[in-house]
Amino acid sequence: MTAEPPEPAYPTVDAHVNLASDLAVPARFIDEQARNVHRRLAGSGAPVAYETIRTRVAGLYQDHDADRLVAEMDGAGVARTMLVIPDFSHVAACALDRPALAALHDEVRRRHPGRFGVYWGVDPRAGEQGPVLLEHCVETYGFEGVKLYPLAGYSPSDRRLYPYYEICAARGLPVLTHTGPAYQSLDYSYGSPLLVDNAARDFPGVNFVLGHGGVRNVEEAAFLCRHRPNVYLDIAGYAGALDAQGAGHHLAALFRRGVNHKILFGTDWSAHRLTHTLAGLLSAFRDSAGVLAGVKPAHRRLIMGGTALALTGGTR
């Protein structure tokens, strides 16, 4: 019988998760993930047939109703998760069009009341219907924020995004923007955290979160957090931090940078299902001698959920 995880003294919010469904993630990107795994195994002297890996990776993207995700959240002690919906429509074919994808995530929220918030993905090339659809998602479905995926070919400070930011300013919606690399066919030149600076300056009433900013391009991300009151970062993807001493060492160093009041916990789940469990990823944050050992309790509460709740209209 599996022991229950210890109950934290504050609710844990995972601020950056993707619905593991091939209705939401383009098949092209699932192929790219499988090819990366195949090359990594071959390079380490443990070759496995690509078809075997592709089948296993594809199997991870069948959680269309998030039942598996909720079971993992329960086992890891995660109270609430923010689902992010990138707009890949300009770079890869998706099984669902944008309105249908929004409806799918609404169905997930209604199936699991109180467990999920949603950041709706926008793209500056969507034309006049883009802001209209955002308004619909907020008014009809109650989505809590905006998701940007600049690697699809644009800067987060592209002025065509400003109508979306005006909606965010009026409605108190945060903007989560991807930073760093991702799928190999995308344009990494748009992954720098500094690209958000003009937008953050022009919209001081909008809070911008640098997705993966605590893991990649950390110097730039921490710099912006220290000097722009409305810029935050999350640690999504920390399991894959490029640190010779491991992810724990990387996070411990991050928590000494003086920006803990600007850091959001996030896992980038389910990207790590092949190598980790969600409960395992959380264990380093529950251990009294773990990565939060040197962080004062008030900041622990902010990192593990307080700031994420505050940005989306909750309380600290």
C-alpha cells in the first residue's frame, strides 16, 4: 500500500501544466519528442527501436479528460493546477480548432471542479477574431490568464499583441510567456526573457510570468524580476535543469537570488512522465532538508502556491 504524502502547511499550486492529450498537442511535436528520446538512448548506448519509443510517447497523450492527471495530483498533494494552452495553429496542425480546444479544457474544468485554472493561448497573427475568442473564453469559461508561445514566430512585445494586453489590463489577467527552447522545429531566437521587457513597461498593470524562467536564461529572467514590478518567473521544467550537480542544486541557487517573492512553483507536467512521477518531483519540496530548506516560511508559501493564486485572483 502506497503511503500518503505528508500534508503541506499551505495549498500547493502547480502553475504550469499541459493537458496530456493528442487533441491539444500536435502530432508533429509528439514525433519530435519521441525522436529526442530515441537519440538520447542511442547516444547513451541503450538503443531502442524508434517505433517502440513513438508508441510509448504517444501513449502519454491519451489523458483527454485529465482523470490520470487528477489522480497524480492527489498522490502528490497538489491542490490546484494551471493548464496552459499554447496556440500552435501557425506552426503545426492540431486535431482540434481553437474554439473546440477551448471547449475541451472547459469540459475538463467542469469534470474536476476547483482543480484547474486555464491560461488561454493567443497569437498576434490571429487577426480580429483573436481578442474576440479570448473575451469569450474569459466570459463563458472563466479562463484566468493568457498564454504566449513566442517560439511559434513572434516577440511577446509584438504590438499586435497589445489588444490582448488591454483586455488583460481591464480584467486583471496575467500573461504567461514561454522562454527558452522547446520543440526542435521552432525558432529559439524568440525564447529570450528580455523580449517581454517592452510589453511589461508599456503595460505596468499586467503581470507577466516568464515560463521556465527559473530554469533557462536564469540571469535575464531574475534581472527582469528584480527590476520590473510586474514580471515574475516560474520553475516549470526544473526536472530537466542543465546543472552538473542536479536539479536540486540548481533550485537551491535560484532561491538565493533574492526574487523568491516573484517565483511560482511549476512542473511542466506531463513532459517528464517517462522518467519521473509527479509525487517524486514534489518530494524535494516536502523534505525538510530539501530545496526549500533555506527559504523562509513566508516565501515558501508564496512559491508553492500563494503567488500563483494571487495572480489569478485568489489570495496569498
